[in-house]
Amino acid sequence: MSGLGSGVAAAASTIYRAAVAGRNRLYDQGLLRSVIAPLPIISIGNVTVGGAGKTPVVGFLAQRLLARGPVGILSRGYGRTEHALRLVLAGDPLPGPEAIGDEPWLLRTRLPALALGIDPRRARAAAALAPHLPRGRLLLDDGFQHRGLARDLDVVVVAAGERSLAQARLLPHGCLREPWSALGRADQVVIVDLPEPGAGEEVLAELAREVRGFAPRIPLAIAQPRLRGFRPLGVPSPVAAADLPRPVAALAGIARPERLSATLAAAGIPVSGTAFFRDHHRFEPRDRTAIGAATREAQAIVTTEKDEPRLLAARDVLPPDQPAFVAVLDLVFLAGEDALVGAAATCGRAPEI
């Protein structure tokens, strides 16, 4: 970025910081009020823009809480083409991601017992969904900055990375939605480790120290995505990793697509090319050139679960002579799992419904 451009971005970040601080102050002082939902609300969010590993944490908590009672997901449904309130109850047919958004589609595909409330006004979604979930709990997806809805537990996800927290900058100059000091509002922090082998203990320990500097008394958990295996695109049945044709091309339209390559490399699967697009990218015929170039030396294509529905809707962008597979990841906790699940299961008042 040029000096002039950097200066403009820095000035914009200063204005953004003042706006965020002012808004938070209004909520802290009670001048802006949060709506109290009929059921306990567990928010899972982050301080940065995208790619922190938030959706796997939502899925993990949803799975664990479903063993105890009904669970609903509240989401704005980022990237969908509809804008009205949309409820999807357990047992209802699952609409496509264009109607409900990529993340809700992925979560419901993995967990058919989930209910979904999709609306930019999450308080309205909570009120509409609550009567269908007696004595249930609601997970507010991407909710840390959504202070218009009161929550009974605030979980913040922090991604492990090479740069220290102190080096990160506010939007639009950087990737921070608000300063790291906002971690003081959290009830639980989950650090999600990088998939690279050996990113390891030293990086995690340093990040944990930084997080504790901002939130010294908040319980801290550490989790890591682990490759469970692969399945053909659009097919639920898994295939053994040993049967995956190699080398592969990595294809993704997510916030940090390089993590797919890192996951494959950590599993010993050679990657001959990559085709990476912006987060929530809707694949179109014009993408064939970039995908074709990236897959020229590959024997197969590997993508993510989040990209799967968008590729199924535009399958003709894929080379017809190459099989496509989905990498299936699970979240494994290295520390703090019991405390996190216990807090989510017991937080809040007795449900009103």
C-alpha cells in the first residue's frame, strides 16, 4: 500500500475505533439495550474478520448440547439471496445455501437435529424459534459484536497465527472488528490452532500469554482441526485417505483458504496446485480458467465442506475428467473442553418455554 493509501486507511481506522468504542459505551451504560430472548443464548464470535475457526466451534458446541436437549442456531445467513426471516426446524427439508447461507447449511447438514433461525435481526429469529424448542438453547453464530441480543455466555474464538495480537490493526487498515481489549467482555476464549505441523506449542503458548494479558481471569480452551478423512463431492460415504488419487489440487472460497493446503500437507498429501477465491465465493463459468490451470497436474481436486454446496450448484466449473473430494475436519480439544461444555450447558436462567 502506498504512503498516501496507508495514511487514509490509518485515518479511517481511527474513525472506526471511535465509532466502535462509542457504541460499546452506549451498551455498557445501558443507553442502548439488549433484547432478552426467551431461551438461554450462547454467543460464539471473534474479534477478527473471518477465518478464526468459529464455525467448527459452533458445530462442536451444538453437537455436545444436542445430547442434553434441543438446540437452535441463530444466524444472519451471510451471502444468501433471501432477506426475510427463515426458520428451519428439525425434520424440515434443508433449503440450499442460497436461501440460508453457507455456515447454517453446513451445520445443519452435519447435525440434522439442529433448528435454524436465519435473520439479520437475530432477536426476531430467537423469538420465532424459541416456541419450537422447549427447554432448549440457542447458539448465536458470529455474535460477539451483535450486542442487540443479550447473551448468557460469550465465547470468543482466536485463531493461532504468526503475527502477535499487538501487531493487528482495526478495520479498514487491518482485520480487527474491535480492539483486542474487547476480550474483557468474553466469558470463554477458544484458541484454534493452525493445521501446519509444528506450528505447535511455542506459538500456542505465546498466544495464550497474549490473550491472558487482555483477559486474565477468563477460562481458556485450545482446539485444533484434525482431518477425519475424505468423501466424494456430494456423497456422504467416506473414502480412505489411502485411496485418494495424488497429487491433488486444493480448491476453496473461504476466509483463509491456505489452511486447506496446510491441512493436506500435514496429512502427507502432495498438492500440485491451488485455486483460491474470496470467502463465500459463488462459482461461475468464468472461474473455469483459473480452476483448470490449478488442476492441470492433479489427479483429483480437494475442497472444503463449506465450499461443497456452492460447487454442487456450479459443478460444470470443475474439469470433467478429475474426481472431486471434500476434506472432512473435526475439532479436537487439547485443553479446556470440559469447562467450555459445562459453561455452555449450565449458563443462563431457566428457560421460559
